Amino acid sequence: MKTLFSALLLCAFTVASAQTPKPTPPAYTGPTTQAYGKVDQTDIDLKECDFEKDANAEVLFDIGKVFYNSNLVVNMQRHKRIKIFNDNGKKEANIRLEYYSGGKYEFIDGIEAQTINYVNGKIEITKLDKKSIFSETIDKGRSAYIFSFPNVKPGSIIEYKYNWGSNAINHMPDWYFQGPLPTRYSEIDTQIPDMLYFREQHHIRDRFVLNKPTSESASAYNLDGRNRALANVHSMPDEPYMSSLNDNLQSIFFQLTSVKPINGYVQNFSDSWPKVGYVLAENEDFGQQLKKKLVGEDVILAKAKTMTNQWAKINYIYKEVQNTMKWNGSDRWYTNEGVQKAWEKKTGNSAEVNLILCHLLEKAGVEVYPMVVSTRSHGKVNPAFPFLYQFNRAVVYLRGDLAHNHVLDATDKFNNYTETPNDLLNSTGLFIDRENKRFNTVFLSRNNPVQQIININADVKADGKMEGNAQVINYAYNRIKNIKRYQTDGEQKFVDYIRNNDNNIKISDLKFENLETDSLPLNQTMNFKADLNGSDGNYIYFNPAQFSPLRTNPFLSETRQSDVDFGYRDNFSLTGKYTIPAGYKSDVLPKSTTLDMPDNSISFKRIVGEQNGAVVVRYVVDFKKVIFFKEDYDLLFDFYKRVHELMNEQIVLKKA
């Protein structure tokens, strides 16, 4: 592990894009910071967040002071204070501080914490007992300190401080001005020697209330003394189809570009993807693991080599690893115990599971390469800034003569070998071809639309009921989602999902075809009966799109703080034939219509007509792109609102 973390000193993390600085606003005159243990009566009396009234808690201030000591060890002294407003906010009193402990890459010390209450007209301070601070070893690379504040109740103020440090000269800490709680004031103070040249990456939407150098030598790349602060920063909500919390938080990242020694020679510290790839290829916890022989692998390889069809070979080995190995839930690009021990124990982290898969496929003669990626929850990779810590998972990259380049990931039992997992799409991976010294980045996406086809054939009854059957054909990710929901939740909950928890609909004879064949679409058939609400003997009302996947609108909020990332292009179609009962005729039919986004990125089409005593409908929704910037959210909001209005329009039959 020492080799691993020594290699990491070459890297500097960043995921946010540069942004033109906004004009400096008027001087901020609101509350800022206080010394540890000192608190104003106004904060004691505070009942709610002034700018986010429904918040359960509020960060009163969060301060970081970054500096280098005489040995060029980077340190950050951090002080954070939080106000608890109600019982739901008490969970903020549980603190977890994770850090990279392997090779002493990072360290945390000097933790102090206390709870401040107002009791009988006096301030009462309860200090955290040092014995209540627990140290956890997560794996050989990461550790954490965990503690909970004592005597916390609505109205409490909690605060803690600690020192974070790193022995890596280039490892400046990232700073997030924003988080899941509203933040009244957040400030980062950086004091960096002139010999170190850093480049900053900003992800800032609000105006700085403080942004000034504390030295005349400060400049864009020489950050010798600068204070930055934001105030009244709203919390970042968990919005539908957002990529990652970290992708969207207002933040600053730093990258060391060069070091200027005393003699004037400038050492280039900029990294490149080939440099990062070479580190991975030679690393004992990544590339070297592919050379390890696994117990019993000869039996698997012997069977695989009898298969002349490459896809059959890939499928066989993929299923062997997927069914044998249990993922322990830990996402790492490096192995913890190594592939041999993980194989024997039949459990391991994501690197161990997928490097085993890569090893076996290589031995079987399949052209694959180990790759590092970042999951959706971890955040998108910025390919312009090579740094290993942008990644959190090792996978297998399949390319070559199969002409179907994608990622294999055996960690999830519901992943299949024909598709790059959805939670890896629209980000960048780095594949490692050690033999040919190729270390290239690849943007992971799915360009072809993913289909879902629904066919409904039903008879409308004169007594206000409906009977019929439905067929649902799911491809690719829609197939994976439905199988996972069915096998995880069970049949009853799956049926409830299909009928949208509508007790007026009864489903029977649910059957699946191709449940075990990953390369084929999932074919789902069922019979159904429905009581049609509002039918009174003279009129019958029903919604012909009742089994549509667009039954609920995810975009109900009129504002948006994050980009919308659907992951992949969806293509949905529903065709329904509804026989009109004897003695009735159509009275109101939804009009055939077409609706398009202004840039034609999403289209909606509805066709409605009568044919041989039946009403025939067809709905088609086609996505032509998958990412919509928050600046264009108002267009998406209006489009979805209109689509759901059209989807919910009813057919009305009248007694003749």
C-alpha cells in the first residue's frame, strides 16, 4: 500500500469546471464567525433559518484555514458550527470524518466538539468526551473518526474543530461552500508558499462576499494568501435525475502545476493520463493483481476455451464471477485483500470482483482491459485534469473486434454483460493497456435509444368495467430495472407498481419470458380487470394510458439547482385497442397531437382514432439527448407538465 499512496502524490483532484468570476457584490454585513465556545444570544434564540425557513438545521459557519508548515506538510484547521431547529435536525449531531490513511497520505488530529444549550437563562456547554471519539479502519486505504454530540435537542448549537493534514505537497484540500444544509457563512483561507504554483477550479454560482488577497503577490496561479467566502448559501436538494451531490455543490478545487525551488528551476508537476495509467498498471493493488492465479481457474478456463463464440465465452465467464463473488458494497479502484483471497472468500470490493473478471477473460483470450471509472453518486470525471482520486471503481473494458465497446461490471447481480451499467454512463473511464503502453480515457455513453413497448387489448363493458390483457416488452436498462424490481420486491409489490397502487385495477396471470437470457428483451404479459371511476350508466370514462411509465411527473418543482441527467435515451411507445360496448358510442376522444421541445430534444406524439367498433390509441415518446442544463430547466418543466396533461386526458363513451 505504501507504493500505492506514494504514487498518488503525483495527482491532484478536481471535478468542477472553470467559471468566469462574478463581479464583487457589496460588502457582506451579516454574521460571520466566532471563537470556539463563544456564541451570540441571537444565535441562541434563533428559531429558523432566515433564508430557508423549512430547514431542520443550519450551518452557522464553516471555516477552513489552509497553510504549509516548514516541512511543506499541508494543514487545514477547520471549525464548523451548526444550529439544530427541531427533532429532525438532531441527526446532524452524528459526525463521520473519513480520510485516506494508507501510507500516511492524510491524517486527522486535534478533534474537539461540544454542545451549547440555553438552560434557565444561562449558556450550558457540554464537551464531548475524548473517549467517545471512535476510530474506524474502513480498508487498507481509508479510515474514519466517528462521534456523536452529547445532550442534543431542538435549539442546541453544536460545534467541532479539528486539524486535517497531508504529507503530499500537492494535496490541497477541496472546499465545499455548500452542502445538504443551508449555510449562513462559509470561508476558506489559503496561505501557500510562493514556490508552489496552483491552478484553481471553481464551481461557484453565488457571488463571493469575501474574495481578497492577503498578500500583494497573490495572483490567479500563485495563491499566497487569499480569503474566499459565500454567505446565505441554500442547501442542495436531492433533485430527480441529478448526477451527484458533489457534481453540483458550490466548491473550489486546487491542482499543483509546478514547484519553483530556490535555485530558480521550475519543476513541472502537471499530470497526464498516461502517467496516471502507468501508475495503475504497475501498482501492486491494481495492475499486478491481474497476474495472480486463482484457485480452480483452470476448470473455468478449460470450459471457456471450448466455446468458439466470443459472446458465449464472455457470458459464461461473466456469470461465473457474478454468481460466485459477492460484492461487499465497497467501491474502490484498488484491492483491499487482493484477488486471490477475495476469490477464496467469495467476497470482495469492486476492484477485487472486477479484476478477477478481467483476469479470467484475458486468460480465455478475450480482448479486455482493466479500467477505472466513477459511479454516478461519486461524481463525473473531468478528463481535463488527470487525477486518480476522481475514480472510485475498477471495471473491465471490452473492446476490439467485437465492435461493441462497453464496460463489464459484475458487482451488481442484476447487471448484464451486454450493457455498460447505467450508473457509469455520461462520465469518463481510463483503460489500461499495459502491454502496448496505452492509457486512454473513454467517454462512457449509450447512443442508441432504450425501448419499452406496451400493447393493450381490452373490452370496455357497459357496466363501467374493463377487461383485457397487456404485453410489455423491455429492452436493455428497462429490462434490468424491471427484473431487479420484480426479484427484489417480490411479485405483489411489482404488481402494485404496475397498477400504480390503484385498487380499482386487478392484475392476474403475470408471466415473464427471457428472464434468464440477458441478450433478449424481457417479455411480460398479464391479464387485468378495472373498475372505471365516474361511469354512471350514461357515460363511461377511462384513461387509455394507464400502464404508461410516464404516470407521474418527476419535475414538479418550478426551480432547479442541478443539471438533469437521464443517463440514457429512452424510447417509449404504447398502443391500445379498446372495444366499445354495444349501445355506446364515442363522445369525447383526445385529439391526435405532436409536442416537441424547442430544440427537438424530446418529442411526444399521440394518435387517436376509431376502427371497427374500437378506439385505437398510440403514444410515442422519444428522447434524442440525455443531459439538460439547469439553465434550460424551465423548458423541460413546461414540456413535462404538458405531456402529463396529455397523457391523463380521458376517453368518454356515451350511451347511444
